[in-house]
Amino acid sequence: MGKPTGFIEYPRQSMAKRDPLLRLSDWYEIYSHHPEATLKQQGARCMDCGVPFCQADPGCPIDNLIPEWNDLVYRDRWEEAYERLIKTNNFPEFTGRICPAPCEDACVLGIADPPVTIKSIECAIIDRAFERGWVRPVTPEHRSGKKVAIIGSGPAGLAAADQLNQVGHEATVFERDDRLGGLLMYGVPNMKLEKKVVDRRIELMRQSGVRFRTNCDVGVDLTAEQLMAEYDAILLACGALRHRDMDLPGRDLAGVHLAMDYLTGVTRSLLDSQFADGRFIDARDKNVIVIGGGDTGADCIGTALRQGCKSVLNITRRQREPDYRDEFHPWPGPTGAYFLDYSHEEGKAHFGRDPREYGVLPLEYVGDDRGRVRAMRIERLEWERMPDGRWKSHRTGIREDLPADLVFISIGFTGHDTPRIVNDLGVKEESGLVEAEYGRYATNVEKVFVAGDMRRGASLIVWAIAEGRGAARSIDKYLMGHSNLPSPGITTQLASSAG
Ligand SMILES: Cc1cc2nc3c(=O)[nH]c(=O)nc-3n(C[C@H](O)[C@H](O)[C@H](O)COP(=O)(O)OP(=O)(O)OC[C@H]3O[C@@H](n4cnc5c(N)ncnc54)[C@H](O)[C@@H]3O)c2cc1C
Ligand code: SF4
């Protein structure tokens, strides 16, 4: 523990961000950097408590050694902090930017005071490591002669490939898209995670020996029989990309879109041509309604604001969250409290209010005489909290037409969208998710494994990394009879029973 009185002396300073109004004028990263002295003080706030709840689920799912690197940053031993960080995390530059930081919800200091700003410190360590040239390709000394096919280049597939390559297996990542990264590339917008940050990591992995094949839809361009014949093990990491739709009257009106069609098109056009090709949905001067919250909804708001929309409203059936953790959200789990994500901050700065409206039930997309959406018909709901903590909604009969030239549906995902390879391999699935036990990742089919959103359902990047690392260990053990690869939760009963 660097400074025993640090948590008393220094207040929390959250992740540094550029001014919301300034950042709306570009598509660059929203973050700025704290000076080194501030970071050291923030590291000194860590109490190095006897049981670091931050460090394992329900804190950090990959078991990041948080108190250790907090202390090393405070002591100005940044390179050692980097070495500790990469013991558990293949991609701290992704999580340091866009992880929702369950570690901070579980921070012991957070019981009485604002928690340690763990995520900022993680990001600062890895950014410095790249600047100073400490991050180098890692090539194995010996090759095992075993070949592993990884289907899907999202964080689960990438983490597994990185781990398997490090122990000498030949890892080939297949991706049906034209660019690598999964939702890191074509889901999360550029201002949250610049694509050069994703490309930099993939290039390092390439230099380390991982093979990549893009524009290859496995199941179509490469059959299940070919995979089974050519590879010693197969990892399915295809995500959960089947979008949930909202099939209300007027769904076929022009201007009503799935959120992912909007977000993917904008990022692709930005990367391909800096928007010169015009191949994206443009919210300029339009009234925009986003249905559904979460990261996807927030990213639609941030994108529409950057395009210069006339208005943006994010409607959700849910009730507004309480301002602080309540008795139904006990520590060390998620706080469940109201907070402004980056795009809500931007909406507030630009239009003077948080763009979210709660207790709104969508009823109908209302069209004009040219077949274009012109409004969203809604009914207001009232929410009541029941004694057991659950919320119950009541319809009020109060209806309105909210002006809308564009409506983006962002109400979640219902499982994988790649039935061909799943059927042809014969792996069992339930409600769109491929079945495998957490910690083992083995499907019902010999030598076929599954990890990430495709197994657990739409989740978080840090969970995809956790599952990719865990699956790599299981695959290594399957191939070699034992494994020395680290895996999250390895000291818990669950993972130790998985070997
Ligand atoms: C808009 C949006 C914003 C998000 N923001 C955040 C955030 O801020 N923080 C956070 O922690 N999480 C966020 N998430 C969630 C996070 O991105 C996912 O949980 C994570 O990417 C899942 O990783 P994965 O590797 O399992 O799958 P994915 O990232 O979905 O990657 C799966 C890949 O498999 C490919 N694939 C599928 N089938 C085939 C096939 N047959 N052949 C070849 N390739 C195939 C797909 O093209 C895709 O590239 C966000 C999600 C969305 C949609
Ligand atoms: S990966 Fe996420 S949960 Fe883990 S330390 Fe980083 S911000 Fe916290």
C-alpha cells in the first residue's frame, strides 16, 4: 500500500474526458489524459484492503491485480505495473477505455466514499506502455504442431487466439467481415474506441504469429467438414448479433432502422472514405428517436449528435434509476444508480437536457403520405416499486405523437446469427446460445468449444476476454493433456473443477 492516508487526502478524479461540446465536432476519442501527478494520487487512494473485492467477479471478471498496479503507479514503477497488468488482461487498451468497470462498483472504498478510479489507471498504464515501446510481439519459443480454428474476431476470439499462440499452437482467426475486431470494430463507435487502437493490437498479434482470414463466412466459404478435417480444435466465438426487432404498426416505414445497421454503416463509411461515399444513414437536421437504452442506445445518441441532428430522444419503458445505490443493489454488486454516459453528457450540453425519457411505451411508428416515418406514437407509463424490490408498470392512457424522422431500434440481441455452422457442426443450442458449461467451454461435439457472447448472451468486452482466456486454457488442456495457461477464476471452486 503506497500511501496509508491517500484515500483520506485525495478526492476521486474520474476518467478525464474532453469537453462535451468540443468533442461533438469530431469523431476522435472522447478521452483526455490526467497528468502523471494526478494518476499517482489516484493510485494512492487504493486502501490495499485485505480482501480486494475489486479483483474478482462481481468486481473484475478477468481478476486484474488491481491493488498491485495501483501501488506500483503510486511508486512511479510504471513498467512493473504494466507487467502485472498483462498477466491477466490481453487488451487493457480496450477495457481501460470502454469497460463499465464493475471493479469500481466492488471497491471497498466505495462503501463510504467515491471508489478508486481503477479504469483510468489501467488505461494510463497501457497507454504509457505503448508510448515507451514496452508492448512487443510475443512469439513462442516452440511450436506444438497443433492447429486451432477460431471463428469470430471479437474480443473473445482475439483473447483466445493470443493465449493459444503464446503456448505454441497455430491459431487462425476467421472473420466474415472485411475488418477484424467484431463489435470492437463495427459496433462500438470510433469516439469510444478509435479503430487505430484495435488495428494496432491486431497487428501485434499478427507479428506474434496469429493468422487472420477476413471475408470468410464460416459455414458458407469454409464448411464444417473442412474445419473438422483440417483443425485439431475449433472455437466458436461468433457473438450474439441477432438483433431484437420491435414489430409495431408502421415498422416498414422508411426511416425506421435497427440500431446496428445505423452504427455499422457510419463506422464503415468513416473508415472507408471519411464519409465521402455517402453510404450511411444521416441524422443531420433530423428528429431522432432511439428506442431502448444500454450501450447501443447511448452510441446511437452520440452518433446522431455528431451528425448534427435536430433533436434526439432516447425512450425506454423502464423507470429512472435511483440517484444512489439502494437496498436492492447491495455492495459489492452493480450500483444500479442513475449516471450520465458520455453521449447523455453530450446531449445535455448541446440541448440542455439528458436525452433519456423513462416510462414510455412505444405503440406505433406513424408515417406521412410518402411512406416515411414522421412520429412515434407512445403511451406514458407509471412505475410502482413493490415491497420485494421489483417494479410494476401501470398504463396511464396518456398518449402522444413524438416527432421523428429517424427511429433506431435498440432493444437488445437474441443470440447468434450464424445458424449454418452451428447446425452443420451439430452443436447443441438453447435460445440462440451455444451450450457449454462456464469454466469448461466444451460443447457436446468433440473438439468444438464456444466462448463470449455466443455462449453467455450479449454481455461486455471484459467478459468476452475472460471467456476467451478460459476457453484457451480448456483447448490447450484438450490438446496437450494439461495446461499452464492462466484463466480467470482459476482459484475458485468452479474453475479448479474444470482443471
Ligand atoms: C453498439 C454496442 C456498443 C457496445 N459497447 C460496449 C461497451 O462500451 N463496453 C463493453 O464492455 N461492451 C460493449 N458492448 C458489448 C461488447 O461489444 C460485446 O459483449 C463483445 O464484443 C462480445 O465479444 P465476442 O467476441 O463474444 O463477439 P463479437 O464482438 O460480437 O464478435 C463476433 C464476431 O464473429 C463474427 N462471425 C459471426 N459468425 C461468423 C461466421 N460464421 N464466420 C466468420 N465470422 C463470424 C462476427 O462478424 C463478429 O465479428 C457493446 C455492444 C454493442 C452492440
Ligand atoms: S477490465 Fe474492467 S473490471 Fe477489470 S479492472 Fe479494468 S475496468 Fe475494472
